[in-house]
Amino acid sequence: MSTLEPPLALLAELTHRCPLQCPYCSNPLELDRASGELDTANWIRVLAEAAAIGILQVHFSGGEPTARKDLPAIVRAAAESGLYSNLITSGVLLDERSLATLVEAGLDHAQLSFQDVEPANADRIGGFKGGHRRKLEVARLIKAAGLPLTLNFVVHRQNLERLPQMIALGLDFGAQRIEIAHVQYYGWGLVNRDALLPSRVQLDAATEEVETARLRLKGRLVIDYVVPDYYAARPKACMGGWARRFINITPAGLALPCHAAQSLPGFDFPSVRTHSLADIWQSSPAFLRFRGTEWMAEPCRSCERREIDWGGCRCQAFALTGDAARTDPACALSPDHGVMEAAVAARGGEPPPFRYRRIGAVETA
Ligand code: SF4
Ligand code: SF4
């Protein structure tokens, strides 16, 4: 790459602690413990470094970022560094006072996640009783506090039929944006794939519903829509390409090109405790490993889409083939595409019980 642009955004995973236990959580199977979390001073330094290298936005996520008592100080540091800040939250730990503190500290935007619109099913999916009722209240508080609001729904075979009501909820709350994101099948999502993967019929109906709603609500509500790879012929440009658009910091301070990259073996991901963000972005071997197109083998190497989708997702390639350098099996040109077709063919019948996201719920090597 001749000129390296700075990342568009920093994804700050402040903690893996979370009261919910979603079976599709994007956190790794091996969760960071609270005792190993980066402290306030280090986060404040990292935010200043992010602004200095030209990053414009920070997304505070987790786990549940509001589980950190020092969140207002961290938000304030982002504001003072000139970063636009977005809080990605389940909402269940927020109340009027804590929200006011965050707004006063300079928070710019809130993204509130929902598991469903049907309360009992929402609480079952999140593994947190009373969570849905709390979220409805927190959505109202966010609007009352004057913050722009995005509602986020992760959709799958066990809630997809209520897509119209999800969009209606976004309208009811006066959200600027609603994100309908199909589960991505890495980490916890892959563990629970048979319980979550929709049928082709469900997916097509959902896609049509979204397209109709986008036309009907043009100018009132923006609907972002993320589809699952399993029915695709070509992969997504995962994270806009490895180490091209985003930098992710784990609760313990490791810098990753995407939140799932810790699943890849043989990588020595750099820590922000010992390396500057500028050095990590420009020259860390882990970030250079799959940046650009030099690493590609066929069929990607000679493909005209290689600078469009960048060969798809490295973590998905590893999870499904055991080799992170192979073409993403989501691509119909991949010699491994059959593993996705087999997973689709095997789904059906009653969904198996969820394996909830919690420490020790899945054996890890
Ligand atoms: S996906 Fe669910 S379990 Fe994971 S961090 Fe978000 S709310 Fe918590
Ligand atoms: S062969 Fe590689 S570059 Fe071409 S479409 Fe498939 S994943 Fe993308």
C-alpha cells in the first residue's frame, strides 16, 4: 500500500463484563477477566493517540461498556481529544442519572441493542430477565436526553418473523437509524449456528421487508441491513479489508484489525500498553499480515473483486477451513464453499438449545 490512511474509527472494547448472555455475542469464546482490563489512564492516552493519528470516531463497546465506573472519564477524554463518540450498549445498567453524566461528559450518540420486540423471547435470547422492559425505558431516556439514537436488532431464525415490529419500534422511539444485522457466524454465533441460522425463505422475506420499508420510510428512518454470508455468492469486505479501516482494542489492551481476530492462532497481537497506536497501525506484523492483496493465493489473487471484498473474512476462513489465508468460504469461487452449503443443508427441525455466552460455557483450546 503506497499511502496508508488512518483508521476511520477506533472500536474500544472497554470490558467483556456484561449482564446479558447473548448466544451470538461477537466477543471471543475466551473472555477477558475484569482484573486484566486496561485502566483509565491508559484508555485516555490511547484516545489521545487515536486523535493524533487522524481517527475521527470512537465506538465504546464491550461486553457492556457501562459496566465500567470510569466510563464518564473515558467519554470526556474522547470529547477533549475531538473524537466523535458512540456508546454501543444493551442499556440495562443505564438510568436517568448515569445517562445525564455521560451526556455532560460529551457523549455524541447512543446505539441501543434489542434482542426482539416480544418481551419474553427478548429476555430468553439475552438470558436476562426484565432486560427488554429496561431497554424500552432507556430508549425513552436517551431521546429525552437529546442524544441521537440508533436501535440495533441482531436477527436470526428465532426472531426474524417480527422484523416489521422492530422497524415500527424504531419509528415509535424517533430513532434516526435502525440497524438490522443478521448474526455473523464467528465465535459464539458459530457455536450456536444451528439454533440461529435462518432458512433461505426467512432470509428472502426479511430482505424484501427491509427494501419495502426503506422506500416507505425514506427521509424518516435510515435502515442499515447486514445479511448472513451463508446464502451469499460473494463475501463481504470484512471490516472494509484487514487493517484498512478499523482498529479494535480489547479490554486487556490488545490491538486487533477486527474484534474476532483473537481467534486466529500464530498471531502476536500488539498491546497498547507497550506500543503506540501509530506504530501498531503502520508497522505491526499482525496488521501487515493480511493488509492489501499480496498475501492472496488463487482464486483471489487474479480475481477482479480482490480490491472490493479483499478476499472476505480471515476469521471465517480460519473457523471453517483451519487456514486463515484461504479464500473466505462465503465466496462461491472458493474451493471450500461446500462447507457453507452443507451447514445450510443441515439446518431445520427444532432449533437446539442456546449455549449462552458466559465464561466456561464452551471448551476452548
Ligand atoms: S451481544 Fe449480548 S452478551 Fe454480547 S456484549 Fe452485547 S449484550 Fe452483552
Ligand atoms: S475469489 Fe476472492 S477476491 Fe474474488 S470474489 Fe471470491 S473472495 Fe472475493
